[in-house]
Amino acid sequence: VILLILAANAAVGVITETNAEKALEELRAYQADIATVLRNGCFSILPAAELVPGDIVEVNVGCKIPADMRMIEMLSNQLRVDQAILTGESCSVEKELDSIIATNAVYQDKTNILFSGTVVVAGRARAVVVGVGANTAMGSIRDSMLQTEDEVTPLKKKLDEFGTFLAKVIAGICVLVWIVNIGHFRDPSHGGFLRGAIHYFKIAVALAVAAIPEGLPAVVTTCLALGTKRMARLNAIVRSLPSVETLGCTTVICSDKTGTLTTNMMSVAKICVVHSVQQGPIIAEYGVTGTTYAPEGVVFDSSGIQLEFPAQLPCLLHIARCSALCNESVLQYNPDKGNYEKIGEATEVALRVLAEKVGLPGFDSMPSALNMLSKHERASYCNHHWEIEFKKVSILEFSRDRKMMSVLCSHKQMCVMFSKGAPESVLSRCTNILCNDNGFIVPMTANIRAELESRLNSLAGKEALRCLALALKQMPINRQTLSYDDEKDLTFIGLVGMLDPPREEVKNAMLSCMTAGIRVIVVTGDNKSTAESICHKIGAFDHLVDFVGRSYTASEFEELPAMQQTVALQHMALFTRVEPSHKRMLVEALQNQNEVVAMTGDGVNDAPALKKADIGIAMGSGTAVAKSASDMVLADDNFATIVAAVAEGRAIYNNTKQFIRYMISSNIGEVVCIFVAAVLGIPDTLAPVSLISVNI
């Protein structure tokens, strides 16, 4: 029996170690295989593993960064990098050559550094290698995961404490029984003092057998296994059996924002246009539904009435055209994953999806007609229509100084330039506006400009939307090229505001957690104001007047004295501008306050915290690294599933405690029976084999 127990423990250890190794193996998938390196005076393609600090590397669109590198030369107007796997930022980040002076800058603020494993989505540049292997940001994540030991579950802690207490009590009773019966060692029936001592030693051992609940491991394992099966029906896939009961004891959930509380799919939520100017500027706002890249959603006006044919309104028609044509991204349907996905900039893909939602001006854009298309065709049906109607002739790429891009298109016997970019840059170049009520183009007045700027401040400030302005300009026929001088005297079309939208089910799920006595802390790499706005949009923090004393950036928290950090942790609801190490630090600090911490996440940057937490919960659509480092995976990516899983975990925890109480009460009867018999000197009432049978 002892050998079987040892073998079982060894098997559990091997499985745990294998899971840890698997997480590290998945992390290697984010490493680049090759790099374009300057060697012997010319650039050549070499294995990324051969890079050393000081190497000059060239990167371009689609390139996976092979090491941590510092920018030294820009070979295009801009360089944008998707570093969501490291920082959790929804949008790509623009890189620059200027040095960063701050010594404590977080990854998000290191705009001159290219991080290993991130991907270039726009532009071309050269950089010098400053870190390879373990000396990279990705390497620090790997080291953090290696240094993290698995946490002991709350039930196991209590069982260990109970086991220690029980062992002491049993040892005391056994010794007491043996000592009490010393006078009976010489009874003739035992055949001598030594045999009498051995006889009462056996009774003491029988007493120990009676007190120890041999069936407890089987009962606990059965409870957890049955709970795992029930959780699987709720779309919560348990990877570590003991984590089932940990859920029932959870007191704090640290939830990653991007991809967990939000969809991590940029979507246009608001459209702002000039409706009319006859009686002063009247600005019209339209809302857009849909929280993913699926081309499904409706446009509705400020009174909530759905527009049946949005593209029949002049401004919305031109916004759809501009969104489709002033765009270099791709929206496609992935049949293997069963969803729509992006290739390129998240903001540009959001515009492609908007063009599909606005539709076409004719009856062929009716929902009934579009629904007949295959999902592959539906992904770009309207965009493809505009690309056929308007042939691209020339492109002015986005640049940091202009903060906009333009594309020249030919259409029948005319040429049109469509522009999009930062609202302040586009508006400053606009001298006319397009009216939405009649399609007339009228001069841009100071009043109209002030009204648009006021509305922009509201969208970008209060609502924390990422805003772009769209414009057009009639160009001479047969024009073949564009110059920067052409980007003036533009006609303003409209503003679009986009965001990484909250998941629809999150609000009720978070409120249920709070009702159940579980505190939720939102953890994100976003800046403080944006994160606070998103939290208000989620709706679960409506009870807070503001986030004063409840919202901290990672640097603000680290600068607090130890006592103030303790107080801050007790009231914290939002933790922003974080790196992977900060997430792990937060989990550890909460555990030091005797909190049972669950961590949710979906990215590589979440892996160290997922592994450190009492229970790590990964999203089903998350990275393989996050899933391998977690104890549980939410197959449906639904935060609400956590609430159901917590309820199941509490039921399992209570059932297990009741089983233990039952077994201990049974064992107490056995102990009393044997103890009384031994003290009174009457024959054994229960044989050791009988005791084991009853206990099991």
C-alpha cells in the first residue's frame, strides 16, 4: 500500500513537471527563427540564435523581432509594432529613434526598443541588438515561470494542519494506552513481560489505525474528479485537479483587461458627422453595434432607431468608402477557428468591419442578401465592391509629422483622394465639410470647427475612444501621383471613435462575484484614464463615485511605503501600466495578506502571474503559453463561467468538509471503543482488518 502511494505521488510530480515544461516549450514558439543581420559589410539572413549584442538587424512588415533591440535608423515614414503579447495593449505601438531617459520606464514607455517576439505591422527600420536569450523581456518571463513554485491549495493546507494535529493526538493516546497497561504486561495469558509489551503495542497500533481516516484521499479525489466533470459541462476545463476546490475559497480575482474583460478586437462604436448647417452646425452621432471582427452589427441614430440603409446617407456612404479604400489591412474568415480575424493594424481592420456594417447604397446590401453569402465572401463583400469601383492609383503613407495617410483613387471620369488620420491633423487641413442631410459641400466655418473639436474632446476624453477623422478631395482627372502639398483644402466627412469593447457578459459576472464576497481587481497595461473609462463602460464599478484610492499605476504602487501598500491592496480595484513582473508582484502581495488569489489572462505577459496565483485561469482563445501555465481554461472565453465555476468549487469544498466530518466522527467511535477496552482489560472488540475495512 505504501509503495502504491509513493508511486501515485511520483506520478503527480511527473505530470506537474511536464505541464511546467510544456508552458516553457510554448513560450519558445514566440521566438524568431531567422534575422536579417549586417555581417561583413552586407546584410544576410542568419539563424536568430546566432545574434549577439551589437549586431545590426533590419526589420520590416510581418517580421518577428528576433531579440531585444534599440532603434538606430528609420527606413520608412513610421514603424509600428504589435506588442500585445508582452504588454497587453490592444493597438500597435509606434516606435521612434529618440532615447528614453527615464530609468524606471515600463515596456509601454520604451518607444525606442523593439522587444523579442513582437511583430512589425507597418514600416521598416534598423536596430542594434541589446539583449538576447534570458536577457530579453521575453526571457525574463521565462525565468519568472521557472522560479515560481506551485501554490499549496487551501484545502491541502487545512488537511496538513489537521493531519499534524491528529498525529499528535493519536501518538499521545497510543502512548497513554501502552503506559496504562504496563501493569498487565506480566499477565500469564501473555506468556511473559516482553510478549505482554508487544501485545499492548499492537493494541496501540490498532488504535492509530482506528483514528486515521484511510479513505480520506479516495474521498477527496472522488469529490474533485466529479466536480471537474461538472465544470467541463460549464465550459471550464480543469487542468489541475486540486484547483477545483481552490475556486471555492477564492477571495480575490485579478483579471487581465485586454482579451479577458474585453474582446481584444478594436471596433468602431461611434460615428460623428455634420448633419446640417442652415440654422447653425448640427452634429449627428450614430452608434454601431458589434464587439468582434465579425461583419455583423447595425448602425443606429442618437434616439436608438436602427438605420435600415445607412449607406443612403451621404456622410455614412463616404465614410464607408474611405474606410475601405484608405486601408492596407485584411479581414478574413478562418474556417479552422470558426471566426473572423485580422491581418494588419487593428484600427484599420475596425474600419473594414465598419464598411461592411454600413453596407452599399443599393438593395444588394440588404441583410437578407448579405446573409446568403458564404462567410469567406461576407468578410470583404462591401470592401471588395469599393475597391473595384475605385481603383487605387497612388498612396501617401502615414508619417509621424503629418499623422495621416492618403490614397488617390480613380472612378470613371474623376479622381478622388481619401484621407484618414489624427483628428487634429485632418481638421486643420479641412476647408470644407460634407453635410449629411443633403450631400452638399459647404465651407468650414469657425463655429463648425469649434463644434467638431468639442465633440472630439467628448469622444476622446469622457468616452475614451480612439478617434480618427476622415476626409476627401476632388482631384484633377488623370492624376497619377500624390504629394504632401495635396493634403490641404480637404472636405471633412466625419469622425469615427473606436475601442476594444467590453464583453457583454462581464458586467453581470463581476457583480455576481462581488455579491459572493469576491473582490475583482482589473489589471492592464493601458494608461490610467483609458482603463478607468473602460471599467465604467463595463458597468461593474458604477457604485464607485471615482477611482481615487482604488486605482494605481505600477510605478505609483511601487513608490508607496510598505504600510500604505498594505492599505492600498485592501481597496484596490484597478492596476494600470503594468509589466508581467508587476502582475506577479500583485498576486504575491495579495497572497501575503492571506488572500486566495485567482488570476485570469490570455497573453504571454500573463503567464508568470497565472502560474504564481492560487489558481490561474486562461481564456480558451488565449495563447498556448497562458493555457499551459494555467490551472483552468475557459473554453467559451466567458468571464461569467468563472462565477459558475466558483459556485461549483464552493459546493465541492463544502462536500469535502462534510465527508471529513463524517469520517472523523466514525473514527472517534472506533478510538473510544478500543481505548475503553484496553483500559478495562477486556478482549479486543475490533480487529485491525475490521478497522481498515470500516475506514475505507
